[in-house]
Amino acid sequence: MIKEIIIKLNNEESKYKALEEIHKQLKGNQDYIDSNIILNDDNEGSTDHRVNIYITEDVKQIPKIIL
């Protein structure tokens, strides 16, 4: 893995909105399809509302993500 991006949000609703928006932007990206870019919220049930983006060393081009 070459990059880990953590986005901290205020509540569960804003976390899911951010996940949805980022997913929409990455959908169709071959690196996302090949799991060279991974999007998750592995902290379900926690009061720590985070969205995680992991980018592996195999990624061909890091896309711009706008929130």
C-alpha cells in the first residue's frame, strides 16, 4: 500500500453520504474495479465516523476525488 487517506466526519449520515459520493466518482475506474483503490468504513458501530481510502502500489493513476 502506498497511500492511506482518512476522512473524519461528524456523524453517521455524513459518513454514508461521503462514501456514496466517492464511490460514484470511482465507479468505472479500472484501478477501483481491480481493488488497487479500496474504499471502506471499517469502523461501523463506532463513534469515530471515518471513510478510508487505500491506494496500492499497483495503481496506474491516482484519481482526483472531490467532496
